[in-house]
Amino acid sequence: MNVDLFDFDLPTDRIALRPATPRDAARMLVLDGDDTRDLSVNDLPTQLRPGDILVFNDTRVIPAQLDGTRAARDSGTAQDGAGASIGATLHKREGPRRWRAFIRNAKRLRDGDRIDFGHDVAAIATDRADDGSFALDFAGDEPVELLLERAGRMPLPPYIAAKRGTDARDAHDYQTMFATDPGAVAAPTAALHFTPALIAALDAAAIEHTTLTLHVGAGTFLPVKADDTDDHRMHAEWGRIDAATADRLNAVRAAGGRIIAVGTTSLRLIESATGDDDIVRPFAGDTAIFITPGYRFRGIDGLMTNFHLPRSTLFMLVAALMGTDRMQQAYAHAIRSNYRFYSYGDASLLLQ
């Protein structure tokens, strides 16, 4: 499928640099079959039915961006590039002390080089991959999470980071109220809209909620460089749905309720765990599921999500759920109506 089908023009002033305050005051575009409604997130309890269930991702964002310098090689010569600035964005855990990372200034780095990130944090770069990423083996005995708390910073998406620096507010703003399991390098941003007050209102409306875990990787921001979707290689991310959660989701469906994924991360994991018989099963492992138009959804009945980048795998996903023409029309309406886009932006509720 031609990637150009998923392109659209987005004015840069539609990119939100801060979340709405309070979070559930964000706007929400509801696509319910052929109906389109302009509402706000705090209207969500009136848009769902008693017995429906919302599924949140409980991953917690870690301070996954690091800045450091490359140490001298054994040659010790001035020409070996010692002191070169190296940036690292952790992408995916590969072991207790090893993370796969995208590297800035990777041309100055080769296997076996040591990177000093300050604050007594260092790593050895090994195993360069075809995409230019390296594995970083962190030195010492302290848990890597403690090292990152000292030397790392919150990994704001590039379309926000290009406009302003990370600050103290982001440590709170870029975590959801459900964030308990550290390991993500990007937030499951649809859940950023939720507050305890909104959850209480959903409970009062007999709308259930549960959680799963998918550790979002930095690959979620990688552009689609191929001209055809068949040629795009999807990044892998680790996720888990336990047996109790799978049983609960199946019970909701059996009772006539709907499974509403909150965020594309929750949706991708549920679909990865659901068989052709539409039964959700326990899951623990990597998923690289790539959903494009023509896909038959098996595990979900709706999606709450933010507004996504042109030509992105996430816009392809929502086009698969609602139809490409429908989503192009909806995004054109959102742009005309001054909806705020991307991670800190407004929400959409997509119901088939």
C-alpha cells in the first residue's frame, strides 16, 4: 500500500507543547460509526456503555536520554576521536545491564568504545545493528534504573524537543496516572488525559478498566522511509498480558461489553495476544505487529488515542480501524477546528 495515502499537511502551530490543565479538560473528537462529535475528554463516561472496559498501559517512562563523551581508545592519539559528544536514546532492554540505543553522532563510535555520561555512569558500546543502533552495556553493579535517574532525562518526542527543552514539569506531565512498571522510553500518551476524578466518573457509570504492560520503544517515533507499507520493518517492543487480565477481557466480551483500548500501545498488544477465534490469551514477549488497512481487528472494539503524525504507522493503524478516507476527513476537521496534535495534544475516540 502506498505510504502517500497516509500523508496530510499539519500546521506546526497545531503541535501541543504542554498538556491541557486539568488533563481531562482536553478536547475529544468522537467518531462513532458515521457520526462525528466535538466533545471533551471529561465527556467520556457518556460516550461508552455500562459493561464496557477501558484497557490502559501501565508502563512507566524512564529517563532514557543520555549525553556523554567517547573515551580515548587504546591508541591514545588525538586523532582517535576521544571526547566526541555522543547522545544515546535507550530503545529496548536486552538484558539486566544491556539496552539497545539509538546513537547521535554514531559515526564517531565503534564496537568496544566506552561512553562516559557523567555522574559516575558509563557504558560500553557493542553490537552495532544495520539501523545504526548500538547495544550499551552499563558499567558497575548498581541497577541501571538508578544510573538513569542520575544521568538521564525524560525522552520527550522529537517534535516537542525540537521546540523546547525538557524541564522539571515533564517529569510529571509525561507520566500517566497508571505508570507503575518502569521500562518505556515514550509515554502511552492517550492515558495522559486521565485523572482520578475521571476514573471515578467512569466507575460510577459502570464502565470498567484494567491494565496491561507494553514498554514503548523509541522506534515508535521512527519515520516510515519506504514508499510501500510492505517494505517497512516494524520495531519490536516487549509486552505482557497476564492470565487474569485475559480472562477478564474475554468475560466482558462474553457479557456483551466492548473492549476499548486506551492508546495504540494497548491496542497492539491486545491484538498480538488475540487468536483468530477472537479470544484474548496471556502473552509475554516481543511484538512487532504492524496494522494497516485490510487488517481484521480481533481483540478490540474501539480505541481512544491522540492525533498522530502524517505517514506514520500509528496513522495507518487508525486508518485500518476506521477507514483511510474517514480518518483523512476527521484529521482535516481536527486541523480546521484547532485540535492540538501529538503527545501532549487532544484525544480522539474511535468506535466502529
